[in-house]
Amino acid sequence: MEIFIHIGPHKTGTTTIQHGLGLNEKVLRRNGVLVPNSGRPFPKNGGVHNLAWELVEYKSKSYHPEYGSWKDLLNELKESKEFRKAVLSSEGFCFLDVARIQKVCDWLEDYQVKIIIYVRRQDEAIQSFWVECAKNFAASPQVGSFYEWVEEYNYYISRYDYSDLISKWEAVFSQENIILRLFKPDDFKPSLFHDFLSLCDIKVDHIFLPKHTNISPGVKIIEAIRLVKNHIDFSHLDERKWNYIFKGLKNQIAAWEWDEKKVNYLDEELSLNIMARYEKGNHQVAQKYFQRENLFKEKTGKQGPVSRFTYEDFSKLEVMRIFAVVTNLLTNHGRYGKPIT
């Protein structure tokens, strides 16, 4: 059996790919491709995140044995001899060090293993990652503006150091077993999921296309969420309640038809500052895997207006309306998913 381990990283279409695996599980099985049950916290999603959580030390609290362990996976693989391929996908694999990657290699020594990595321009990936931090419960307050946040990290987020990431997996599985793909959604025809299947050399007559997930909200929604996160007491909230607030506020702002400009904080100077922090590593990856000097092409054409709006630009009336919605949701007066009048 040939096993493909898709390691992400975050903000490179991982959720869409994992939804596609879950949505097409039966189709893939009929074509000899196993999407394992072991390690999947969400049965309808093909992501085997629990396997990554079992190995990633700082996320150990997320690991739950009932979702399936590596031991369960190995038993499932042994009992699935009729399959010619298996696909394991989780962006959590990006956080493994060489010692833990070696464990994976040892456990799968009886199989031919390929590692799939999508790489995206770091400036775009980091902006998208900040949006997720602003939205999600796990990234608790205080959440600075994108400009403050990226300056705090000196324009460098370690998870997007592709040279470092790739070198760890190379050290164990060797370069010949690394499949590296540039994340350029406009080039994926007919879809990202089709592209992913092609990397695994999986051919099926018909697949169900997953919806594009984790679409970034507009600027005012993001800033309203950041305003709320920075001004309410999180000690009395859990993730379920926060998601309820986020979805309710998002729907309400859409109902108000506030200006929903697409998020773009990346002016030319900021993009250059971010990309400069990865220049050496990107150059090494480009030469090694693509036999060229630059990993990513320079941005060309019109990039669209840069977002300068922050929640300090809301009017007093807008702030009052935002917190009126949140109060209504917190006291369960608002109907979930329905605009509040």
C-alpha cells in the first residue's frame, strides 16, 4: 500500500481538501483508496487530526483516545489489504520535530510513504492566518491589528518557514518522497481537490466537490469581532458560545449591509518586509525542488485597495449596535443565525 501524508501547512486549502476526502470517502474506497477512520475527530471530515495531536506535545490536551490513535490506524491498515492507497491529512503534522517524524516513519516502515506539502506566499498566508486568529476562540484577547501583530513577530511566523519545515521531513523520508506544490488557487483546474488527487495519482470518474471553506469575512466583520474579543470577559465563555456569537454577529452585520470590502492589509512595503524574512529559505527550496532562483513570482497587476480600517474607526452608534447584538446573543434573546431587529 502507498500512503500519502498531507501535512498542510495552515491556510493552504487544508480544510477544503479534508472536507473533500470526507465527502468522497465512499467513491475513493470503491477505487481502492482508503480514507482511514482512525484519528478523525469529525467523522464527516477526512482530517486525521487526532494522530497529529497524539504526537504534538503542546497540543496534548486536544488528543482524545476515543477518536483513534496510531495503534488503531496501524490495525486499520493491516485489515485493509484490499486498498492500494491511503491518505492521511492534517496540518498538525507541520508541528512535528524530527524525532516524532521518525516515529511516524518507523510505524509505517512496511508501506511506501509520500509527503505532500503545499506552499503559499508567506505574506498572503500570514494575513490569512491572522484573520483566523482574530476569528477563533483559541486565540484569546488581546488581538492587535494586523499591522501591530506582524510587527510584534518581526514579520516572521515560524510555521511558514518552508525551508525549515521541508528539511525536517526530508531528513527522515528523503527528498525523493516529498511532493511540493505551489498553492495558487487560480491555477487549480477544475478545483483544488482535483489537484490534490492528482498529486496522489488518484483517478476517479466522478467526485463531489467540497465547498470552499474558511472564506475570510469582510473588513468590518473582522474588526467587529476583534472589538468584541478585546472588550468582553472570556472567562465565562466556551468555544461553542463564542462560535454562536461570531456567527450571529456575522449574520447581523451582513443584514445591515455594512461595507464589506475584502481584507487586504498588504501594501507593497509590508509585503516586501515579510517576504524578506523568508528570502534565503525560499531561495534554497526553489533551487532544490524547482531548479530556479525564486520560489514565488513577484506580484503583478492591480492588487486592490489596502484595508486601513480598524475598530477605532467605528462610529459610537456602530459600537453600540455591535454590543447590543452581542448582549442579545449572550442572554439568549437572539435567534441563532437570524438577524436581530
